[in-house]
Amino acid sequence: MREFHLKIATPDGTEYDGPAESLLIKTTDGDVEILAGHTDLLASVATGRVRILHAGAQRFASASGGFISVSKEGVSLVTTTFEFADEIDVKRAEAAKERAEELLRQAKSDAEIGAAQAKLSRALNRIKVSSL
């Protein structure tokens, strides 16, 4: 399988900068798989699982927010949050889930409900991805 250059960045810095054969990511329009030679693309990233395939090995991650840009130069993934599955602190994710559920119970406005639901979605995704 042909390779392409993949760079993943967050507000905290570069998470990955190297070759990939496939990138599967959840966008706001649905799942997208990127392979070498993919047409140019700019899409918003949704909260979800990321799968990177390289040298026959898969690596999973949790991501939320941001965008993906695909061009002939390579793929840039800029996300608000990004954690590889093997780096997720499950206890911390469980605690974040409990806090988000409590915020949801106490929410009084649509804005508070939306913020709590987003936090809960991120926590649940991290928990799910940590087991991959």
C-alpha cells in the first residue's frame, strides 16, 4: 500500500508527524478514509475514533473538534483534542464522564446542556477508544 505524509497537531503540539498508509476519521459529514492519492479535502472533525494504518499495524486514537486538510503535499489533522488509545488515562476519562453527567443534570439553559453533552461525548469516546 502506498504511503502519504500525515501530521497531527493539537493546541498542545505535534502528536504525530510521519508516514501513513490509511487514516480513518469521523468528520461532521461521516467517516472518511484517506489513502495515498486522495482528492483534496477540507472537512470538520467530529468527536470520534481515529485509526491510523502504517506498516501493517493499526493505531487508534480519540479526537474531537478541528479540521482535516488533504492535498497532494499530505494530510494535516488539527484537532482540539487527540489521544492515542494506549495513552488514555481511563480513570481520568471516567471521572470526566461523571462530572459531565452531573453538569447535564444541573444544566438550566440550552447552552449549558450543549456544553455538558459535548463533554460527555468526549469522555465516552475516550473510554471506548481506550479499549481498542
